Amino acid sequence: MDGGLFSGTSAPPKRNIWAVGGGKGGTGKTFISANLGVALARMGKRVLLIDADLGCANLHTCLGVQPKCTLSDFIQGKVRDIRQILVPTDIANLTLISGAQDYLEIANPKHLQKVRFIRQIHELDFEYIILDLGAGTSFTNLDFFLAAQMGILIVLPEPTSIENVYRFVKSAFYRRFKTIARDPDVRSVITLAMDEKNERGIRTPHDLLDHVASLDAAAGERLREAMSGFSPKIIVNNVRSQDDMTLGFSMRSTCAKYYGIKVEYVGYIDHDDHVWKATRARRPLLTEYPHSRPAEHMQRTLRNLLSGEQIRLDQVISGVV
């Protein structure tokens, strides 16, 4: 999925950059980012967690860490080497870069600031780097999401969250389209398509692809290839019922049918009091309650992410997962 704004940046072998995003706040992005990081670290992987929620950083709170230097210092240029803002945690193999603090303009970094940030991340000696993104579809969130080899979207079984994840998928794909388009006329069409009420009636990526292909067959083929390589992963959080568990399947079908985008359903996390208890204690769930159902679901989800597997509908119906 790596491409777009940072396509000129090459990562050393065996380095995996994951971005965890979603359409709205309060879906559990930070909770899931932290615990995925903990689970990987416990497997012996060298893991870096980065709080890229530049407007409302709180990943350090989930880990019980009080950083002195943050991403704000790096982006402002107070710190030139990103290694100076690495913060150790009390979990072996797990390191943190805390998010911005007390600098309002940091939520919208400039292009060169983002490029410098991503380039230096690629130079760090970690096997897994997890970006915990902010809410919404700002260009910063979309660019960081597209810069990762794997994009993970967290959704709650609530109408507003579902709607916002669909919007995020569509916006990220249009952003990806625009970064690979070369012809100014094609780029202007993509910009137009980002407005859902555009006068040309372009409502979905399928519509956009057909329109671009009618203007430039070669450009249409490039966009078709981009569509086939774009495959976000979905995790449903705060599940209370079997209907909630099946949400990922319906979202996967909708994205394929109306957008032509392959979305993979990799896991769900149960609603459980152990989650808020761990959050209140400022500790990761996997260290506080490693045998709880949400912890088991987190481990299963990580296995799917690593293996490329998805949850199957028959497993949910039979109660196997």
C-alpha cells in the first residue's frame, strides 16, 4: 500500500510500517495500536509505536509514560534527529514516539515536514513501526495512512462510525489516485470527484475510473492498477452481539460492490470491562489482563494481520471465533 506522497522513500528489508486510522474519534485506535505493539514486542520483535494523532495525542497515557520530548519538538525543528525523541517503555522491545503537545499548528504539518518525518522513520532500526493516526480525513492522516505498507481501520458497530470509515476509505483512495496521476486534467477530475455533489455525477471510485479512462486510457489503466493494490484491513471494536461481529463482512461486501476496493476483515474485539479498567490504570490490556476475552481477540487479530488471513463467516456463526 506504500505510495503517494512518500513513494520515493525506500525502507530497509523486513521493516513493516502499519498505520491505524478511522473516520472518527473514540473508536479505540490508540487502544488497539498500543496492544498490537505490545503483542509484537512480546514475540521478540523490535517495535516502535508512534503517536501521529497530532491534534490529540494520548498514546503515552495508554503506556503509562511521561515523555519529555515529543513529535512536536521534531516537527518544529527543535530536535533534528528523530532518535532524540525515542522514549523507552517498561515493556521489552517496545519504544514510543509521543505525539505533539502544546503547539496548535502541529496538527497540519507542511509537506516538507511530513517528508522529513517519514524519511527519518525509515532509517530507524525497528522491525515494526505502528502509526496511531488522528480522527478524520485530513490530508495528514490520509498521507500517513498511504505511506504505510498496511493500513488498518477501526470501526465501531455504530452508524456514525461506519459511515465515517466508508468516507475514509473513499478519501484515501482518491488521495492515492491523485498522487499517481500525471496529467493535470486527470488530477483536476480527481479533485472534482472528492466533492460528493460534483456536477459530473462521479460518486464512487468506479465512476472516477470510468471517467478518467474516457479521457486518457493509459491513465485509466494506472488507476485500475492502483485500485487492485489498495486493500485496507478492518477491525471491529466494542462488539456486543453476533450482528456486531458480522459487520466487517457487510462492510467488505459494500466496498467491493460500490467502490471496487478490496477490504479485508481481520478481527473484532469484544466489549468488556477489562478494557476500561486497563485504560484507567494507564496500562495496556495485554499486560494487565492477558487472559481476558479482548486480549485473546487482540492476539487472534494480530495473527491474522501477520498471516494475511481473514475471519470467516462460518466461524462467527458457529462461535469458533
